Amino acid sequence: MRRNADELAKMRKAGRVVAEIHEATRAVIKPGATTADIDKAARAVLEQRGAGSNFLGYHGFPAVVCTSPNSMIVHGIPSPKVVLEEGDIISVDCGAIIEGYHGDAAYTAPVGEVSAEAARLMEVTEASLFAGIDQLTDGNRLHEVGRAVQAVAEAAGFAVVREYVGHAIGTAMHEEPQVPNYWPGTPGPTLREGMVFAIEPMVNAGGPGTLLLDDGWSVVTSDGRLSAHFEHTIAVTDDGPEVFTVL
């Protein structure tokens, strides 16, 4: 769906709130902090900005952020019992609603000093995100995004998760069409000015396999190796891609 100028303006506002949540939650991440502390910091920003949460209550999800450490790929539930330790990495995924319009973005951060593999995984995953963003130009085909993401991740020896993908976004957090982080074999719809997407590579240090834990939310790598996750909300414009979820 193509969004008009008024809709895009509201989505910019929502995206900025998400970026502020990222800034506030990054400040919390250190050894000894809990994933519940991250959720608390995110809630404070939402309250301050008068924004709604598109995560809280979504299919029963109990928090405003997903916090996924180390081998957890996505959808981790914040808890006062999950304490961050030196050398961990932690993925934080969150969103905001302003005047009925959504923003959605994620990042993975180090907890203190991390291994060379962890640092490289985060660097490559973020680079794959921006390679995908570069494809969001008027007249291009949507699934070139996935081709670009996959090329960057696999060139580094990492694997792209298949089961969880990006999506269009607007008056709902998850709208059609989906945006795979890999080349699905067909080029997908033609991109036009005013379309908005959340691109979110999830990249594993080992194989692409995933496992859903018994809580019904948390997804981990099947081989127990690290995973990283980066995401932005981006509009297709006449001047190229515009990232909404940055300050």
C-alpha cells in the first residue's frame, strides 16, 4: 500500500519514538542489568511521548520490547531473572504507535567486551540490513532486498534465518507483503513511492535452523550458536529510501 504525505508524517513520528527507545535501552545494557530493566526503559519513553506499544498484548505478548540474548534469535520475553553478563550480546526489538501509525526497529548490542565472532556477526548483520535498504528504490522489485541481505550475510560465512522475515508496515505492525531476508526465487512486487517496509535480517553464526521454546515465543538457533538481529522502518521515496527509525 502506498502512503500519502500525511500518513508518512505520522510514521516518521512513530519511527522517531522507536529510535528514542533504542537510545534509552542501549544506555541500560551493561553487565548486571536485567532484560526487565530494558523493558522498563522502553516503557518510560513510550509514556513520555504519549505513544502506544504495538508489542504489548500482541497475541498476548507481555512486554513492550523483545529481548533476545546470545543464541536467542527473536521474541525473547523480558524478565528480572535474565541477568546480562560480560561477553553476552542482546537483541532488542520494539515499536511504537503514533496517531494509529506504526514504527518498528531492532538492534543487537554487546554487553561489555565480546568475542571477535560476536562483534563480526553484529557488524555483518547490520551491514546486510543497509544492503537491503539500498534496494528500496522506486521501480525496483521487493525481493531484491532479500537477495542483497543474503549476499552480505553468506559472503561472511553466516546463515540467514528463513522462518522469520520482514514486512510492510502502516496502520498495523505486520502488513503484507512479507519481505524475506533471502532470495525466494521470484522478484516480488514493484516498489513505488509511498510504500513503507520493516526490513529485519536475522543472521546466525552457525546454521539457519531455529527452535521455538516452550514459552511459545522465544526462538533460538537450533545449533546453540549466536544470532544477531537488526531492523529499520523505511519508506520508498522519490529521493531513495528514507529510514524513519533514526534520530
